[in-house]
Amino acid sequence: MSQPAYKRILLKLSGEALMGDDAYGINREVVAGIVNDVVEVTRIGVEVGIVIGGGNIFRGMAGAASGMDRATADYMGMLATVMNAIALADAFRAAGVNARVQSALRIDQVVEPYIRGKAIRYLEEGRVVIFGAGTGNPFFTTDTAAALRGSEMGADIVLKATKVDGIYTADPKKDPTATRFQRISFDEAISRNLAVMDATAFALCRDQRLPINVFSLFKSGALKRVVMGEDEGTLVYC
Ligand SMILES: Nc1ncnc2c1ncn2[C@@H]1O[C@H](COP(=O)(O)OP(=O)(O)OP(=O)(O)O)[C@@H](O)[C@H]1O
Ligand SMILES: O=c1ccn([C@@H]2O[C@H](COP(=O)(O)O)[C@@H](O)[C@H]2O)c(=O)[nH]1
């Protein structure tokens, strides 16, 4: 049987996608589907760290737009990602898989704090590690947290599972003529200002020579295909 192309992955899950067709919050069926996909790749020996977004609950930019202090709003956004992380860990528990949540902001009664060495040990033991609270700093996003944790964990690739099936010449939700890249270099993605991921995340991954693959969270079997090195989504390379 063929082997996975990557031994350790950092999976960035869209917070917004967790809503499914609901107007807000966490759709249990969507979460269960994600858990199944992740369990499938852990069964072939892939070590999985997850960074989860918070767009289904709260984004700092939205708070700031309605007059809140931006840093205060960002802390709320980070707490939203912790809620998603806890919901995801609970869904892993229901599926019989041991997942640990580590938070970049300390909430010790609820989840463990982020400790790099411990997270690496969990991954080596085959546990799924869910990183909540982004980077722990306002003015950043969970895309940057994925690039950061991916670099710290020594991941082979960052996988961004989102609402679109790859990186396009323009936002495909706004421009129906946009076309998808099969592969794109970091330099080109940054110079074209492709807003599928923030520039800080692209730049950190480029500096660390950590490739990214952007693919659809809703396409059946897509995660496994990416992990097996098959042509799926868009690969961003150095
Ligand atoms: N060039 C592009 N190619 C593909 N998608 C793009 C592009 N430009 C903008 N987008 C948009 O970026 C979105 C993905 O990024 P976004 O940060 O909004 O979501 P996410 O990271 O998946 O969710 P969350 O922030 O809730 O975790 C896509 O849904 C798409 O509409
Ligand atoms: O490092 C970080 C990560 C996130 N935030 C805040 O959380 C929300 C939700 O994250 P998304 O990446 O948008 O899903 C984000 O809008 C920020 O407000 C942060 O401050 N720092």
C-alpha cells in the first residue's frame, strides 16, 4: 500500500465552515464529518495538529467595525476559537479518539496551556492536538497561528481546509471568472495579494520553507488525497 506523503501535518480548519448551513455557531454534523476525515488520516500513521478559526462565532475586525477597541475584540475572537477547539475535542472523544486542547491564552480550569514540548510528545504518541486561542496575540489571525504552530511542531506541511477548493486568481465567491491554481509559489501568492490567507502566514511559511495546501473542507476524501500527495486543492511552494 502507498505511504502518506507527509508524516506530520498542521491542519487549519475554517471556523466559519463549522456553521454549515446554520446562521451561527457549531453544526454538529459538520464537526462529525471533519472528525471522520481526520481519524482516517491518523489511522494511516499521520500525526495531526489542528488550529481552528473562530469566524463562526466572532471576529475581531467585526467588533472593531462596530466601535470596539480592536485588541479587546481580538481577545474575544481568540476565546471563540477556544470554544471551537473544545467542541472539536469533544467530537473526537465521541468518536473514541484522544484529542488534547492546548490554549495560547491561559484558562487552566478549562484547557491546558500551550507547551511546545508537551504538544510534540502528544503528536509522537499519536494523539491529535488542537491549538486554541490562535497565537495568543491580538492583531493576528488563526492562519498565522497555523503557520506558527506548524513551524514549531516541525510539521511537513500546513493544510488549510476552507470553504473554497483552492487558491484562485481572485476570490471565486465574488468573481465567477476566477480560475484556480494547481500550484503557486509563495512569492507569487504574496505579490498578487491573494486574500485566501493573510500575508503574515504566507511569509512565515515561506521563511520556514513550510509548504501550504489549500483545499475544500466539504469535499469528500480531500484531506486523505492531500495527505497521500495526490493532486487536490492548491499547493503553495517555495
Ligand atoms: N484568491 C482567492 N482564492 C480563494 N479564495 C479566496 C481568494 N481571495 C479571497 N478568498 C476567500 O477567502 C476565504 C477563505 O479565507 P477566510 O479567512 O475567510 O476563511 P477561513 O480561514 O477558512 O475561516 P475562518 O477565518 O473562520 O477560520 C474563502 O472562502 C474565499 O471566499
Ligand atoms: O492569533 C490570533 C488569532 C485570532 N485572533 C482573533 O480571533 C478571531 C478569529 O480568528 P480567525 O482567524 O478570524 O478565524 C480573529 O478575527 C481575531 O480577532 C487574534 O486576535 N489573534
